Amino acid sequence: ENTATDAAEMTPEDEDLIRIPLTLLKDSLDLQEDAEASSATDAAARNLWHQRSNQLQALTYELCEQLRLVLEPTRATRLQGDFRHGGKRLNMRRVVAFVASQYRKDAIWLRRCRPSQRDYRVLLAVDDSQSMRNNCCMQVTYDALIMLSSSLQMLDVGQLGIWSFGETVKKLHDFDQPPFTAEDGIQVMHRLLFHQSRTYILKLLQAIVHEGVASGHERQLVLILADGWFAESPDDPEIRAAIRRADQSHIHIVYILIDSPERDYSITQHKKLMPNGDVVPLLDLFPFRHYIILKDEKSLPQVVC
């Protein structure tokens, strides 16, 4: 006698009905793990920023004072001078002499002609490639980023932007965002992973020139924080042409070369064989005219300025 089997065979439709909830559950667990990892990374970045900001406070103030001497005020906002024929405000010290002279000494007006505020467009570009991690440059880079961003903000330098670069260029803090704060710094450090496999310096220079020309700003400063290693040859003519275009566009580039503490990885110890058979130090071919070698964060205020 034929009876119903204890376990009916599953149709393809039944398998799909089971597979779909399992897939959704796996995706949900993956998202939960990603969220937990992101939260842990954010907490680590927050602790690192606050801890190093406190430890580097004295050096940051020193750097700020050094930058104050280099980045002179550009916007006239303070009253100054003894002018005739009108001004913004009366110079009360001259009014008595004006009355006593039968109204002949009439240079009694003050005008806003004394520069007191800065209007610069400053970009911090940070190498986000694996070579920064492999060459033990991460800690000095973090410290330099904290000191530079904090001192520039204290100085009220104008517009501040922070980019990362490697295989691609990413905007971590754009120029049109509100003034840079500690929370912005934490988010920047959270997004700096030093995982990009290569460093294309030409892509960065092209992005700098494109953005700088579009802004039309007359005073632009770019500070590149990197270890000096990039995918292109250091004597690549396209790199030098891009640097010339930046100079012509009023973009002043300073390369802060984070040198490895390990002698074998230090760029100062490497040389290159030229086609004619000569062996020259790699830094002799370095395309950036304005560069400094930074070995530790304590020397940053002196070497930058």
C-alpha cells in the first residue's frame, strides 16, 4: 500500500525560500561585524588624536608661532593712519589738534589699511600607501598631521583642506567645510589606513593644479606628507611639468619627506643607476625644489619654517 513518505522531497522553489533568509542573515552579520570594526577603529583614532594632541601641545604652539612669522597677514582689517577726506573712524588723538589749528590739520581719519588677518588656501596631502606603514613612517606622519592642522587652525590661516593620496586621491576634509576642529581631525585619522598599494604622485599634482586653478585663489600652499617613494620615476618629465604648472598657478608646494628611522629603508641611503652608467643618490633626482627631511616630530617647527 502506497503511503506518503516521512520526508517529502524539496522542490527548487522550497530551497530558494530557505536560501534567501540565510543570505539575509549572513549579510546582516557581515554588516554588524563591519560596524563593530568601524566603531573600534573610530575609538582608536579618537584616543590617538586626544593623547597625541596633549603630548604635542608645546610643539604645536611653537610651530604656530613659527608659522605666524612666515605666513604674514594679507587682509587689511585694522584701522591705521591719518587720512584726509574721510575714513572709517575719527582719530580722536588728532581731533584736538584739528580744532586748535583752526581746522587746518584735517588728517584726522582712520582707514582699514593695516593687514591683520590671513587669507591663505592651505592643503595637507598625506601619503596613504603601504610604503608608509612598511617604512615605519606612520607615527611621525600622524604627529605631523596633528601639529600642522592644529597650528594652522589656531593661526586662523584661512581655508584648510586635507587629502590622502596613493592609487587615488581622496578628500578627507574639503576647503568649503566649516573650520577644522578636533572632531574633523579624528575623522581624518579614522580614514587614513595606509593600505593603498602604490603612490602615484602625478595624479596628486594634477588634482592639485586642477583644484587650485578652479579656486582662483592667489595664495595657495600645499604641504605634502610622504616618504618620498612613488610609482613614477623621480626624473619623469611629466612630474616636473606638473610642478611648473603649479608654480605658474600661484601654488607653492613644500614636500615634507618623512624619513624612515630604519637605515636600510631611509631614502637618503638609496641610489639609482643612470643610463650612462653613473650611480647617483636618489635625492639628487628628487623633482620637488622645496623639500625638507623630517626624522621626528620634535624638529618639525624648525625644519618647516
